[in-house]
Amino acid sequence: MSRTVPSGLVCIGHQRIVTNSTATALNTTCSPGQAFLFSVDHTTSNKHIHIRFDAVAPTTNTGICITSQLPPTFFEAVEGNKIRILGADVGTITNVAAFIRH
């Protein structure tokens, strides 16, 4: 898990996602990104999300799990238009920062 953003990346946008019972895609500002920083809002204690990078909706049993107790998680070399996020609990808040290569 990386805690720093690699050099050569430029931030193109931020998105705050409040999850419900369906998977959420990134908005048009963030979806062109090539690298992403995800965090689950710590004010929603003991919450977690599931992320998939193949345009398939995650379930509570599939996808990469990120919890509110972890530091922000960085993913690079993924296609933003294929990211899908599902909160394990309704109302889980996910913050996303999207980056492109400069």
C-alpha cells in the first residue's frame, strides 16, 4: 500500500461518494483518471467498501475491500471508467482523488 502519490501525476478531480445498495461509478471528472487515491471516511467508523476495476459491480463478497480504519489506498494503472464502488453499508462515504500522468 502506497501512502504517497508518485511523481509525474497531476490531480484532475475529487469525488465524494455516499454509497447505497447499488454499485457507483466515478463521475465524468474523475473517470478519465489513470491513478486513484481512495479513502473511506473515518467518521463512518468500522465501515468498508468493495471496489472492482473491470466494470462489473462488486458485491459484499467480491472486490478489493478498503475499510475506514486503513489509511488512504493508492491504485495506479487502472481505467477509471471501469471502476465500480459498493459500500457494505448504506451511507458509507468514500473519497476519491483522480490523477493523470503529466
